Amino acid sequence: MSVIQVESLTKYYKNLKALDNVSFSLEEGQILSLIGPNGSGKTTLTKIISGFSQANSGEIKIFGKSVDDFKKVKDKIGLVSQENNLDQDINVLENLIIHSELCGLNAKIAKKRSLALLQKFGLDKYKHEDIRNLSGGTKRKIMLVRALLTNPKLLILDEPTIGLDPSIRRQFWDIIINLKSQNVSTIFTTHYMEEANFLADKIAFINKGKLILSGKPQELIKNVLESFVFEIKGKISTDNYKSYVYEDKTFIFTPSKELLLSKLKLFGIEPSAIRETTLDDLFLYLTGEKI
Ligand SMILES: Nc1ncnc2c1ncn2[C@@H]1O[C@H](COP(=O)(O)OP(=O)(O)OP(=O)(O)O)[C@@H](O)[C@H]1O
Ligand SMILES: [Mg+2]
């Protein structure tokens, strides 16, 4: 069964169309990564599907049922927002307990669950620490713990690993994979393509409010682009080849290295690199400058 089904969501901020007819669905235990340039609508989408903002039109079904009131599904969804919204003036444990109580847990269970999760994620030592004294990475972890307090079946994480060092980022990945093994579904946004590639069963590309492409990471690359990419200094015209320009380099895609090499030789052009196509290339191809 689909954990979430989104149909034709459209959202305006005054005259700005932040989301344009976005539809997707996610099955139990699946991980979906939303990727797209700054301002493409990822946060807007995560806010709407977690009940913190309203679309102008469209429908959201959670566990097969239309959501008319997010309060009814609040405990099924765990959200980590892009901005830190922990209460800075109280300590970690107080933050967790207050959140649990707002989600309807009684005070005793709220405290027990908060302590158990802090222990599980090695954060026990911070329980009496005020939020403002914590490092950015620890704050992100506490936000994740807070999202898990109600044992949600769907996690929505808006750039959960932004600014984290590689080892803490890995810890986040492990947590998400572990939750997947317990059938928890996750939707996360990221600007790190290797993270999307590593974690996601499905990637959805958003550009200017439109979901322009979705599918399995490797299949998306194969369906849209060729297997190899040539990097060439300067901006050159590429005739029938798919290509993009980035930082004064032209990137040309080809299924056959030999053929393109011999063509370029005719024009006296030497590629500075030849490599396999990656998700970064797909991102830049879809959103970047073309010739
Ligand atoms: N509350 C708001 N009022 C008006 N405009 C908004 C509001 N929130 C977002 N926007 C605009 O809507 C568009 C989508 O913003 P959104 O934050 O969803 O993008 P994003 O993909 O999350 O970007 P980023 O990668 O930078 O986090 C942007 O043009 C943004 O300026
Ligand atoms: Mg955002």
C-alpha cells in the first residue's frame, strides 16, 4: 500500500507558483529523495505533506486515506525541517518531552521514550544541555530524535545532513537505512547527489516547482543520458550530442567513447577528462546551461 500519494499539488505564494501540479507516491519502506536547485520548491513540498502549510489545490492521501485534517495523522509522520526549530532556551530532554506531549503522549511515556531514544543514538550525555550550547551536528541529531518520538511510519527530512561532517552524515544514513528495515518510509531533500544515489530507492527532480523526472537513480541516468561524459575546456557547440555547460567547461554525453574521440580529433579537440555519467551530471544537465 502507498504510504503517501500526492496528486496535482499546486501552491502559490502570492503570484509565485512555488509548486506546479506535483504528483508522486511512495510505498512502505521506500526512500524517496527530492532534489532540485535552490528555490525549486522542495521545502514547500515537505511542509505541505507534513501539514505545516496548505496547497492551493491537489490531494494528499496518507495510508490510502485523503487527509482533510493533519492532526489525525500527526503521529504517523515525523518531520525534520530545514531550519533548526528546537527551543533554544530549554534543554534537550525538555524539548523532546514537550514535543511528545504536543503529539498526544502522556508525560510519563514522553519522558521514557525521550530518554530511550537519546540513549539509542548516543546522545544521553546531552540531555540536560541547553540547545544553544550544542554543535550544529548534535542539533540535527536531536531534531531527528524528536521526529522519531511517535514511532512514525513516514519520515520527512528537509536537508537532514546539511553542513554535517562526513562521519555524522554517515550516521544519519545508517539510521535511515535501519528505519527502512523496519518498514519506515522516508522522504528527504538533499543537495548532495552521492547521498541521494546511495540512499534513495527513488529520486524525484524538482525544477521551478515542477516535478520533471522521477525513478530509480541509476535508471534515471540511463534513461536520460548516455553512459559516458567527456569534459572539454571552453564552450563548444555539440551538434546532435546531449551536453551542458558548467563553469566554462562543456560536458558531452556519448554511448561510445571511441566514436566521439575520433570526431573530436578531427577538430583538434582534446577532452580534459572522460568518465562515467553520474547523478551530478544529470542534475546539471536538467537544470544548467545548454548550448
Ligand atoms: N513563505 C514564503 N513566502 C513567499 N515565498 C516563499 C515562501 N517560502 C518559499 N517561497 C518561495 O518559493 C520558492 C520555493 O521555495 P522553497 O523554499 O520551497 O525552495 P527549496 O527547493 O526548498 O530551496 P532550497 O534548496 O534553497 O532550500 C522560492 O522562490 C521561495 O523564494
Ligand atoms: Mg529548502
